[in-house]
Amino acid sequence: MSNDNATSMTPEDLELVRRPLHGFLSVAAGPSPAQPRPVWFEATDGGTVELFTEPDAVKVRRLRRAPRASLVVAAPVGEREHWVSISGHVTIETDGAHELAQRLAERYWDLDDPTRADDLAAILSEKQLRLVIHPDKVSRFRF
């Protein structure tokens, strides 16, 4: 059993976060409580975590005011308890969002399904931003 704090992910952390699981993203909201949302994400070889979003999303407005966020990823029910929490500062990037969306759609969806292929086409037809979490703290629990 462990619940360590570090500034980077361990190989065991990466094993969990590189699975097609939803992460729960919370952004700083000033005096309002955080409102976690399930998101797709990608852990990069450079140690960051990336996701994409629409430019007018509430999370983007909040991140422009306070560029901090956390992402929690947990193993599904039926597996031994294991979660990783990644928190840090966030940069908002205007490039690479469509490529990220494509990779994540391939990871999370069966794109041979025409409905999912249409869903991806709709995402790619809109402007997207790439959010990059630069970890300041990584916590974990694993039985």
C-alpha cells in the first residue's frame, strides 16, 4: 500500500494513466468549489499530461485566471484500488489539439463505428485548444 508524493510519475503510475480510462479534471475556480469533469487525456514521454477542449469552455476561462489544475485517474471497479493524482500549472496551447483529439479518439473509441467516426469528424471540424498539465505534485495510492 502506498500514498507517496513526488513531482513525476513512476512506471506504475504511467501503466495506469496510459490505459483508456477517464480522468477527472479539476481547475482552480477562485472562491467557487472545484467542479471535476471526466476527460480524455494523454500522459506524454516528457512527463506532462495533455487534453483538448473547446476554446470557450468554462475550464479555459478559469485556467486563464488561475492556471492550475489536477487530474485524478482511478482503476475501475473490480480491480485492486489504485489511483494517481497529478496537479500542477497548466499551459494553454493553440497547436496540436486536433492531432491529440485524433490519437485519443483512436484510444477511447472504435472508429470503425460510423457514429463514433462522425463524432470525431465533428470534434475535428471545430477549433480546439490543447491543455498541458506540468506536474508539481503527483500522489498515488495502490494496494
